[in-house]
Amino acid sequence: MTIVFYTASAVAIIATILMLTRANAVHALLDLIVSLLAVAVIFFVLGAPFVAALEVIIYAGAIMVLFVFVVMLLNLGEPATRAERALLRPSMWIVPSVFAAILLAEFIWLLVSGDVPPSAVAGIEAKETGMALFGQYLIGVELASMLLLGGLVAAYHLGWRKVPQTEATHVSHP
Amino acid sequence: MLSMIRTIWYVFLHMFHRRVTVQYPDEQPYLAPRYRGRIILSRDPDGGERCVACYLCAAACPVDCIALQATEDSTGRRYPEFFRINFSRCIFCGFCEEACPTYAIQLTPDFEMSEYQRPNLVYEKEDLLISGPGKYPGYNFWRVSGVQIGGKDKGEAENEGRPVDLHSLLP
Amino acid sequence: MTSPYPIVTMIVILAAALTLAAGLIWVERRLLALWQDRYGPNRVGPFGLLQVLADMIKIFFKEDWIPPFADKAVFIVAPAVILVTVLMSFAVVPFAPGIIISDLNVGLLFVLGMSSLGVYSVVLAGWASENKYALLGGVRAAAQMMSYEVFMGLALMGVVLLAGSFNLTSIVTAQRHVWFVVPQFIGFVLFLIAGVAETRRLPFDLPEAESELIAGFHSEYSGMKFGMFFVGEYLGVILISCLITILFFGGWLGPVLPPIVWFLIKMMFFICFFILLRAALPRPRFDQLMSWGWKVMLPLALANLLVTGAVALVWSS
């Protein structure tokens, strides 16, 4: 299990790095999908198969498909790739690299100090997840659902197109 | 929705219908005697060529697949020097058969003429000529036409009177 | 419940699934012919059975061509994705007691996850081909499969409620008294329709509609890459038939005959039904497909889930 965990982690990290350095949007998205799948494997190894399945279904299977869908529709092509390549200059890397270095330092310090909380050994079932969501964290779920409902209504409103009152719509029938 | 279920049911019932496919090489289809297939050139009951090389078939052919060259033997009987049908062009419409004044060119109930090479579909006169009279057994063009050829003088054809001797003064 | 020799089971199931998928090509052509008053392939071997073999040999020796304008890496990966995701789903399918590779306790979710990953194959194939028809096919496939996945999952939740588990084996054993098709008839119909759309079979084959998009997302594919899409589609049909059998028709449960035989009989029945659908129904327009999905199927699935939940709650209290 440890080997699986570290392999999956390595895949996740490498895929994320690749995702950041790709100039082509679709290739970057593909790397991100691989990274998400690796994270799902990590969840599974840590004893949360339900969350792992949700990660695959929702993140990799639904949200990323939408991203790919939109990128496909935009049909970016060669000019966009060139623009992206210009954006990936070393000077653009400094600030994110500094932040990432801070996080890495914190992580190393945690590992060295030995204060790491033990990972969950017992498997967490779907039922327990549901009980927690609709018991302890009910308000969070409700807030999220209200946010999603708001988004839904807004999307519906934006997508609503008034049929223009043109001559063509008033075709008289004999 | 209901119509879809009905459609599915009707299509399912087709399981018990007779199949319309003819299993061709094992089971030969019935071809009518007047089926328009491979073209042949027929002969007189006497064995001579019927074709008089009048070019009417070549003129009638909508796809120009018939080529021939007329010539005459020493006795004045016309016949084609060569007669060529390109079956890779032929559409088997039968116009040549209808145009033919001598029943020489005829279409037969045979369509199995596949070849691996296209030039093999060009049939010469030797390939086209058959040894019999085809669909019109008793008919002999030279016997009913008034043209003079070797072995048949003027007026010797069927239902033909003797030619009038213009040099005699008697009516 | 897992079998004592997992590797053997794995190889047997893999071989059986791939053979069945290849055999389905013959079955489909013969059955379609039967329903259209024809004979179908009957020349090569007994009953034309070796036609599949001949086709395989042909497809292996075809030129494996990658268009110069295509995105090469993605173009090559796309056909592999469909095969991998569908074959992965077979890992959690319980064919009979003991004949299962991994008795995962979130088996149903695993299958749903894999089928949602299968979308990528089609979408990426359409995108990587750099061909407008392929792209249109990919876009259609993405929209169609995303929409139908939503209520495919929701339609199954009724079954999960009744069985009280995501584990496919316990879903089957929960049907000992009555098959779930009786209390969950709406769920069954919804899942059947969503399954057809999910495998992009006729009448929902809009991503590859020949009359509009040449061959849709696999217009540029040839040789064995095209073959992988082909086999992937048939594997998808087998998988959906297996799932219908497990979720709604009691899996391997049945009298007298051995369990695996019952399973195969039920599975073959649904495969034949899929082919019958292909023979009978015309293709809808794309906007009809989408509005049907979102305006009819989704509310129905939600209502079904609501009623099932309420009844289950009343029953248990």
C-alpha cells in the first residue's frame, strides 16, 4: 500500500508540473486529469473509496469534461499556443515559485518535526460520509446547495434568449 | 413514446417473415426470356451472319459502346469487318436490339460477365457471334429483302415478283 | 466472495469479454438482417461465424495512418482510453458467486466513474483529428454523454436505496425475493435509455451520425485504432447489459440452471434488445435529444428517487 501511495503521489506531482508547463490548453487539461486520477487513487489507498469514486465521477468525469468541451469549442489553435508560450517566461515563475517554496518548507518542517497526524486506517463508507454531511455539516451542505441553485438560476437567466420579433416570425397561414 | 414501442414490436415480428434475399450463387434467380443481359450477334438459319452493318445499333446506343466497320464481300452482301462491344460501358438498355432491322443483335438472359481486367470486357465479333438464329428461328433477312447477293438474284426473294424487263415494249 | 485465483479469473473474464465483443459484431449483423428480412453474413465458415475472423485479419493489415495535421500523442491515446475504461469496469462486475475480479464496496460508483471517463476517448479523438466533422462529433458526444450520465446515476440511486449498498454483489443478493425491475420500473427504463445514449448506440449515435458527420469523431481513424473504437463500443454494450442484469433483473439468481448460465441468458437478452432498438428506431435530432434528456428524463429520475426514498422511509419505520 505504501508503494502504491508514493507512486500515485509521484504521478500526481509530475502530472501537475507538466500541466503547469504545457503551452497547449488541451494537453494541460489532460495532465490535470491524470493528476486528479492520481489523487483519487491516493484517497482510495487512504481508506476513503467513496470520496475516491466521487473524485473520479465529479472532478475527472464531469468538470474536466466541461473544461475540455469549452476549450474545444474555442478552437484556440496555433496563435493561442504561441501567446501561452510567451507567457511561460522564467520571470513569470518567480512569484508562484516563492509561494510553492514556502509551502514546501512548511511541509518539510512538519515531516521533520514528526507532528504528522496518523492517516485514517479504517475505511470510511458511503453511509458514514452521508451521515456526516447531513448531520454535523448540514449547514455547509445547505449553503453549498443554495450557492449552486443561485448559479443555476443565473445560468438559466443568462442563457435565456428572447426570440426577436422579426418579420419572419409573422408568417400568415392561408 | 407509444408509437416507438409499437415500432419496436413490429420490427420484432419481422423475425417470422420470409427473407427476401435470393442466395444467388447457390440459388439462381429466374430470368425472363426477354431479360436484357449479355449482347450477342445471331446468324441466319443458313449459317450466314445476319448483321448487315447498317450502324443503326451504334447510332441508337446511348453510351456509345458499339463500334463497327461495314464492308462488302465480292457478291455485294454487306457485313461488319469488325464488331466490337465494350461491356464495361454497356448499360443493357436494349435500344440496339430495337433499332436492329435484321434481328441480328439480341440481348440474352445472362449477366455473369465479371472480369478481373477491364480490357477483357471488350468483346470482338468472334466473341459475340453465336451459331444459331437466337429468338427468331425462321427469319432470314436476305431471303426477304430485294437486294441482289451471291446465290440470290433480283426477284428471287420470298413474296417478290420478277423484275420488270424495261426493254420489252409489252405492258 | 472474491475468487481464489484472481489472476485466472482476470484472464478468463478479459478473454471472454473480448471474444464476446468480437462475436457481437457477427450477432449484430445476423440479427439486424433477421429483422430486416435478410440473411447477413453467412458465407465465411459455418453460419458466417468466421466473418469476424476475416474482418479482424483485414483490420490488422490495414494501413495505420495518422493524419499529418493531427495532434499525434492525443490521437494515439484516445482509442486506448475507451478500451481501458470499459475493461476496467468489468473488474467489479459479479458474473456469478466467485466469478468476480474485485468485489469493491463502491462497485457501482466505480462503474459510473469509469463510464464518465470514457467520454474523454470520444472527445479527445474528435479534437485531435483536427477535422471539423470529427470535432463536431466530439462536441456532440461530450454534450450527450455528460447529460445522460447525470440521470443515469440518479436512476440507479433508487436501486441503491432499496439494496442499501453500492456493492454489486449485495445488490444482487438483495433481489432474492423480487427483482428490482418491479419496484424500480421507471428507474429501469431511464437506465436503459441512458445506457443506449452512453454507449452511443443507435438511435443515439449522433456523435457518429453517418448522414451528417461522415463517421463523426473517428472519421480520421483507420486500422486497429478504428478497431479499438469498434470493440470499445461493443464492450460498452456488453457492460450496460451486464449492469441491467445485475441491477434490475437479479443477476445470476434463477432456478435449476447454474448461476453463470442465468447471467449469460439475461445478458444476451438485453444485448439482443439493444440490437432490436437499432433495427427499429430512427435517430432523433440533436436538440430533441438534449431537451428530452434534461426536460423529461432528469425530472423523472429525480421524482423516482424522491418517491423511492419516501416509500423506503415509511417502510422501514
